[in-house]
Amino acid sequence: MAIIITDECINCGACEPECPNTAIYEGGAEWKYSDGTSLMGMITTLNGDTVQSDKENEPIDMDVYYISPDKCTECVGFHDEPQCAAVCPVDCCIDDKDLRESQDELMAKKDFMHLD
């Protein structure tokens, strides 16, 4: 599953620099697949969609920091636990119960975004 940031977010920004996938954005900011990843040019996502990696996508939240579920791997392949949740002073980085992904799916997403 991906991590979500709840409305209890105080916009402190502690989570943003901790994300190894650059999946966390300030409220109102547009997000891109290419931000902080190895993705360039036209890509085919793991969902089978073909998109331009540097296309700006609509913000998921306008008021508080948010996490792009298309980029969140729960830090699998990087850390033992989601770093956003580890540093959040108000515990508003929580599991998204509506988006369940296996360890294998999260690792595949990490490998897709970060070519070694």
C-alpha cells in the first residue's frame, strides 16, 4: 500500500526531503514521474499507461503535503520503514487502506523508477 498524509498535516515539510522517490509534494504543487527518479522521456507505467515522464500532473491536495501513490514504495528497497512516517511530528503519514500493494509490487515500482 502507499502512504497518505492526512488533513492533520501541519505543513512542516519534514517528510519531503526524506522520501527516496521524491513522491512527496507541498500542497498545490504539481508532481512529475521524473522528479527524483531515473525516468526520462515517454514511459509506460506499471499500470500500462504511456505518459511523458516530465509532464506536470495535477496536485492531489491543495492544502497540505501529499504523496503521489504512483511513486510511493513505502521506502521498500531503501529503508526498513517509511521515512515520512518516521519523521512526522504529528503522525499524519499513515497507510492508505484503499491502496494495497505487496512487497513484490512495491519493489517492482522501485526498480521501475530507479535504474541502477
